[in-house]
Amino acid sequence: MVPLDSEDYLIRIRGGLSLDGILRKTDEKGIKDGFSDAMKDLMKKVNSQSFVLFGWESSLYIWPKSGFNTQPTELQANSSCKSLVKLIPIEVNDYLKKISKKKSVKVEPLKVINLELLFELTRPDVIETVTVHNDQKSRIHFKLTLPVDVVIFAHPDDQWIKTQEKIVEAVSEQLLGMDQCIQKYTKGKNVPIPQAFHFELPESTILTTAIYPAGYKEKDLEPQRKELHDKLGLGDKPYLRRPMSYDFPNDDLLNKYVKTVHKYIPIPSTEEFEVYVVHGSYTFHHYLQDDINDSGWGCAYRSLQTIISWFNCQGYIDIPIPTHETIQKMLVTAGDKGPSIVGSTDWIGSFEIRSILNLLGITSKIISIRSGSEFALSARELVQHFEVQGTPVMVGGEPLAHTLLGVAWNEETGAVKFLILDAHYSGEDDWANIVERAIDWKDEDFWDQMEPYNICLPQRPQGI
């Protein structure tokens, strides 16, 4: 994944580029050829002196092919990229800086430099030639706007002139990818709008971009994802579904709920344990959120909300996070509870969680443990779950419920640690407080040694 301690800048270039051209034939091949020719012309414009970049919330304009810009004293060809941050406000999640260094991994919030791409219509040093030609043939003009979204990484000490070259190259490469998308998904006279999505991948220090056609369902894009998985050497877990795309700092700040908090928690020693954790993203749900006072009875509801958020974030389902009342009504529908539960403060457990997930088309397994003193005996099965399924797990005991996000296991000694996301947390949705108080690796004695437990293990649907 993108390393949290990276000093590199992420330079993001966005904007709508107009793709316009002429169709000489209106069959599918003629349409594809016309769009391909127009894309070649657009790429030529990107590689010309009319291509302009504009710094968001700044007065900086840049002509990357000529080396000109509107702040020549501050930003020269041989300047370092760190000069950019003096001229363009950076996008950064300052909340991450407040996380305690005692409990978290090293956090160096990613710095994003936003640029908008434009074209200069006229230049004073260029005389434009206008040609009018009428060949008496019927031709169809087309025009659409391509939503370009390009990212590159640059070290603060990288030379600015080299970075400008990387930007032009990256924009050109994305246009080529958009052309391939149009060629692949054009059916008859229906031409898709290509869209760029950026993803974090394992053991990668950059973002990977995939181009998908707008308007298609996730299941319809699975053949393309399989091709990308083979090309990138990915396994059978999802990485490239559109809901899994990277959250930039401003996205994090706009999220109602804190997302994927376990990535800021140091893992147990890899010399002592093999560590297995939840795959992908989720949002954290806990006591007193959404103006609901569920302290003392709502922990299982909150654990279920976190589990459902995982299936949303991975693109398997697309539903609002259900409220407590909605969950209770679903239990009535499932036949698990009578109507009297609706509006009550009745506690629910692992079997009720499984019933709700079944209504959503998600199957689950249940592990029953006679007492907390035997919880460690479930380590092998939990390891297999996180390795194969990768979903959050709900642990129900009388009367508490917890969300389990991972296990650390030493097969030789039998020692186990459990990554617990605590739904009983009742503080603010603040990164620093949550990392400090709501998530941690717990030893075997965390579980009540005399109490029985039921563990609900949601199963991931087939497919990537």
C-alpha cells in the first residue's frame, strides 16, 4: 500500500478534455476508428505548447512543454518539486498528525498537489491556419468531455523539469487507456464515457489506475478486472472494484465515519507471530453514533453495521448502513423475532447477525466456543477465515459483542493475539481518540474465561 511514512508528493492532474472529431462511417468499426483518430489528435495537443496546467486555489499557470509558468522567479526548470508547495496549497489530512506516536505506526500524512489541465486557445507567437473544405460527403461530428484524472508521485527533491515531462507522459498514457476503453466497450452506436479510478495494491508504493466505462455494473466489469489481476499478479480477493478506489485526504475529511482504522495500529512481532488481518476497507460504527443512545445494548448492532460497511466498501452490495430499527424490522422479516423487538433495546447476537446477512444474500459460518478459556483453540479457523475470506468477524458473548479484524498466531507455541475493534467506544469520531481507545491487539485473557461465545464469520461472495 502507499506507505504512510512516504515523503513523496502525490501530484494529481484533473480536468475535462474535449474529444471531438468526425465519423466517416456510422457502423461500429467506423465509430471506433473515428474516436481513435480523435484521441490521437488530442494526444498531440497534450504534447504541444498549448497544454496548460493550473494550480488549484493558486495563481500559478504552467506550460509543461515549453517550461514557462506565471511564477518564473519561484519556479524554474531546475527548481526542485518542493518549490510547488510554496505556490499551491497542499491537500493533506491534518487529523492524522494528532494520532499518538506511542500507539500508532509512523504517520506522515500524504501531501497531494492538485493541478487542473487546460488548453490555451491561442498563442501570440503562433499564427493559426483555418481550412474550410466541403467534399459533398455526409459526415457526423461528435464531441464529448473526457474526465481525465491522473496521479504521479514525485520526491520533493526531484527536478521540476523532469516532473513536467512525467506529467505529460502520464496524461498521454491515460488518454491511450481511455481510447482502449472506448474500443473495448463500444457496442453498435453506444459509446461509453471512460473513467479513471486509482487503487492501492499490496507491496506497491504508487497508486494503480484502472479505466472503466461509466454506467456498467461491477459484475459486468469482472472480465476486465480478471485481466488486470493476471497482469498485476493479484490473487482472488478484490482490489480493483470501483468502490475500493483510493480515498484522497479531502475524501477522508468528508467521510461521515472513520475508515479502516486498523492500518494505523502496529502489528505484533512478525518474528513471533504470523499475522492475518481483514482485507480491504470498512467504516467504524460504535455506541452513541447517529444520535442513538444504544449504550449497554447496541454493540452487536454496531458490529453488524461495520460488517455491512465492508461489503459496501468492496462493492458487493450498495445499501445504506441500516439503523437499529431497520435491523430490528429485518429480524421480524427473517422470522427470528416478533414485532415487539421493533423500537426496543433488546440485545442481539451472532445468530441474529447471520439472519440479517442472509437477507442481504451474504452467507455466514458460526463457530461456537464453550468458554473464553478455549477461545485460542479457534485460532486456526480464524486464520483461514482472514486468509481466504478477509471479512470482519462478529464475536458475540453474554452480553457483549466485539468486532474482530485479525489474528496473530504462533502455530508452534499456540500463542494468539486478537485485533479488536471495540463497538463499545462512545467518544467522538476522531482519528486520534479512536486509535488510542477503540482498537488494539488483545491477548487470550481478553475473553471472559467462563463465558461461552458464538463467532459469526461472513463469507465473501465469489469473484473479484
